[in-house]
Amino acid sequence: MDRSIIDKTISLLTLDLYDREDENILELNTYNSLPIMDTPINLNYWNRIQDISLVALYKATANGFVIEWEAKQITATGKLNFLPIEQIVQNWKDRLYFERDMEYNDLIAHYHPIDMPSETISCGMLITPNFVSESIYLHHAPEPETFDLDLDLEGYVHMAKEACIFSNWQMVLLNITNLQHPITKQFRETIPTLFPDFNWDAFVEKYESLKLSNQ
Amino acid sequence: MILSADLLIPKEGGYEVSKQLVKNKKVDNPVDNNLSKYEVGGNTAKENVSLLNDSAEKIAKNTDIFLRDLVHIQSVAKQVSSLNRYEQITEGVLNSDNFDALQKRQLPLAISKLQKARNVKLN
């Protein structure tokens, strides 16, 4: 079976990071579990999500995996933490959001994180009984908002690779035109010191080309 | 354990004892010897595995290598006659027509990780 673009992109990301490790720039760790080999969760959810590209990826590779790095000379980290499917579809009320958040943003009741690189930042999909969002949303706990990144999962993984999974890269996308935002500023200043091939203009251009609204 | 506690109040840039709240109170702090009462984490110990003799699933469970990669690595390893070095598997991967350029970068890396893993042996 041909490997999906998402699958190949994650492999390329990992190989790039291994190259940086070989150059003694960073320390890399990866963790993964077995792939999905049968129906691992209740059928109700399974019927809704089995066609999404994430499930194909998890069947081909692993039911959840972690890629994380830590710079050796400066304070900088990066992490991709794709959760196991059973965790993704669990009820996140009282874990990621609370009753009061639903009064402010009713979408959050349907928010299911896929990538959880830190305790506060996660990115995921909106999954309801009749609908699975194409776009990936960002949630920054404890805020109740869910921000549309305007990327599908394939676009998200492409941008993760472009950003070398540098911490808070998803927040950079939301503030990509605000160069004075502390997170954007830190990202722009730090990432080229670790990844000399990184180019901000190419990063912005790539994001524009992958945005669902520009398709 | 014997516990004493004072209430401190600010005074002249520092603090002074206002009153004693608890004095020499004995507090029982028994050690529970029942292991099931403690959170000991979800990670299980890694088993020793053999690349040639254990299933790819078992090796995947006990390493950080994708199952798919292990299936490829095992199939190459089983075709090597007199296998005694990991480098022979790497050579087999690089010389095979069954893998694309990405796999020829990725699989040798996985083989290298297996070689470094303390709980994995070749045979």
C-alpha cells in the first residue's frame, strides 16, 4: 500500500531532526505504540471517524506517537504528541474545558485534541454525531476559545514539519502577521539558530498555500 | 511525626511570631505497604527481544520502532545468510529494489536504533 503524504511528511520531519541530532544541535526522542489493528473503540465513534486520514495514518504506523527534541546549547524545545485514538475520542469535559466554557463557546463541547504538545496547547478536530471538521482547531487552555488554523490534517502536518515542531508553532500561525507578538518574535529569532535552512518568508508562503480558504 | 506551627505577622519589614497555633502535636503518618494503593506509572518494563526469533509486534511493543518498519527489517534480516551484524541488514535494505528513497533513509535509522537498544539482540 502506498504511504500517505501525511505518513511521508512525518518520516521526513523525523529524519530532519535526526540530522540535527547527529550535528549535536539537539537531543531527539521518539515514542510510539502499535498501529490500530482492529476496531479499538466503541462503534458509535468508530463509524464517524474511520474515514479520516488520521485513522489511515494510525493503521499504517502507530496508534499515537511522540516526537520531541530539546536544544543542547540554548533553551528551546519542540514536540509533536499525536494521542492514541481512544484518548482523542474520549469526553474532554472537565479535562480540557468546563461547563462555563460551553456558555462562551459551544463548539468546544465537540472539540477533540489530536496533537497535544504541552499541557496548555492542543490542536484537534470538531467531532459531532453528524460531522467531523475538515479543519484543525487550536485550543489554548484554560481559555475557552477554539481557533481555526484553516488547515486540514495534511496541511497541519506539513506546517509541523516546516516549523520543525518548534514549541508554540501553532500559535505563530495565528499571529503570523503580528511580528511583534512575543511568540512570533521568539520563533523568528530562535529557529534559524537551530535550523539554518529555515526561511520565514517561505514559511509564510507555505502556510498561505495550504490554507483551506485558499484552495 | 511531631508538628508545631506558629502564626507569623509582618513587622518592620520582617515577621514575628504572633501566636502558636499547634505545639508538639503527634501526627500519625503510617507507610502503606500495599503497592496497589500507589500510583506507579503506566510504563511497563521492556522485555528482552530477539530480532530474528520474536514477532514484529513483540519487538514493536518493546522498542520505539514502528511495526511497519520492523516487518521490513525482519524480512530483510531473514534473507541474510550467516547474519551476525546489524550492518548486514542495512546493506540488504540499501541494495533492495523493494524500498523507495525515503525508506532507504528511514530503515537504516531504525536498524541503528535497534542496534543501540539494550533489550534487543540479533538472534
